[in-house]
Amino acid sequence: MSEEALEKAKEMIPAEVRMFSGCRDEQTSADVSNVASFALPDPAGRSGGACTSAMLNILYADEKKTEVDYTYQEVLMKMREQLAEKEYEQVPQLSSSRPMSIQETFDLVPSDCPGTKRAVLVGINYVGSSAELAGCHNDVNNMVKYIKDVHGFEDENIVLLMDDGENINPTKDNITAAWVKLVSEVEEGDAVFVHYSGHGCKVEDDNGDEEDGFDETLVPVDYETEGFIRDDDIFKTLVGPLPAGSTMTAVMDCCHSGTVLDLPYVFTASEGNEEMEFQEDFNFQHLGKLHGVFSAIAGNLLEHFGGKISNLFG
């Protein structure tokens, strides 16, 4: 883990970003048919995402903060154990924009956060479609309770996108607009939480930057007409533009999510794995190109989505 790599990471990703992903890039995730098996509240049905359900069972079972101060390693390994007990094969990961000790005590946001805590949560059940899921709305509802109760997030700083007929519809444009608005408001000292529960997939890489030949993507509710949200677009819109001195924690509960935020340091919850590792084949050259792109288009993004942001968020 070289100083040169660290300096490049700081240059390309000014904020401290951490992501919990439900599985490795090559793996699929799953719905849990009965969240009661994870001792979770059941706000709107019987299902939930396996990653979110396992995480909240460890940190917020029975809607109560755990009295144990788990480390990041313990949270990930306990998630792996719970998933294995339920016969789910996916392997949770923690990735980061900076090297970090996984022996640190887990905290969703810095305990001494001096700024505003902001959150955008997306849950897509693809209601009425052939791709319908059952648990993604529950994931969002459960996670909102957790971040408000345990971490002090306030309603006015939480944006929800769900295809439930009540919240903002999670179309490709609406998800992107929510992220653009979020990033435009974040200042040094702020803490951000981003959650996505829905389908994820892999599509053929269209610019040659992916070693395996595929881009990881999120799947908006209107994917059939508008397409997917590629990892490059997530980086340009959400990750790269965050200012230095801010922090973001993301939970991506979807298939093929291991590197969907393009972060260089990774801990995989596997037996015998004791530390976060720098990915030696990490493509900083590609991030450099994206960095130049989002710097150039930041104003255009705000201009493009300005009307939509006003209509959606007031």
C-alpha cells in the first residue's frame, strides 16, 4: 500500500467514502422472504434484502441499538455468518477511498460529526413488472428508523425514493437528481448516508476501463426505457464531487455490487482475512478521466437537473 496510491486516492476522491456491498461483483444478492427470521421489524410486508437485513439484525435488532461496540471486521464477519446460516452464499465487502483499520469501532457516521447529516435512500420493488422484488421498500423503512434513532438523522435531511406511490418515484433521472442535489449541498464536516436496495446487474463495458469487461450498474424503475445507472455515472455524480472534509457511508444491497462505487481499498468478509487491502490493479488513470469530466460538467448537471430538483424537492 504505497504513499503514491494514497495521494492519488486523495486527489481523485477528496471525501472519505466507505461502502458496504451485499456481495462481490460476480455474485448475485437475494430477497429474504421473511424478515422476522432476522429479528427485524416488519413495516410493510414480510421481505427484505439479505444484506440490509443481516446488517440491521446485528446493529438494530428489535429496533434497539446494540449494546456491543462491534468493529468493522466483526460487523462484516457476522453478516457473512448470518447469511451463511440462511444458506445465502454472497460475501459482504467493505470498500473505502482511504486505507482504514477494520479493527476500528463501527460507526455509520463520525460520532463527532460537526456538520449536517444528510441521507438519500432508494428502494425499488419494480411493482407490477416481471422483475418484481418484495423487500426493498422494507429495507428503506427499516434503515430510516435506524439512522434516525441511532445516528440522529433528521427528517428534513432525508430523501426517499420508492416505487410505492407515496415517495419520489425512483426513475433514472430522479435518482440522479437526488444525488446531484445532495452533493451540491454537502459541505466540509457533513456526513452523508446513501442506501440502495433493488436490482443490480453487469453490462458490457463501453469504454474499456473494466478489466473483466463489464460495468456494474444499478437498475432504476424505468430501466427498460432509460437504461441502467453505470458505476462510472455513479462516480461522476455522487462519489468524485463530494468535498474534502466530508464523509459518506453507502450500503448497496443489490447483485454485482462489490465495486459499484469504484473505491480502491477493499476488505472481503472471508475466513482468515484480517485487513483492508489496496487493489493493485485499481484503475487510477480511469478515475483521473472521470475526475476531469465531473469537474467540467458539475455546473451542467445542476443546470440540467435544476428544474427537476425544484419540482421534486421544493
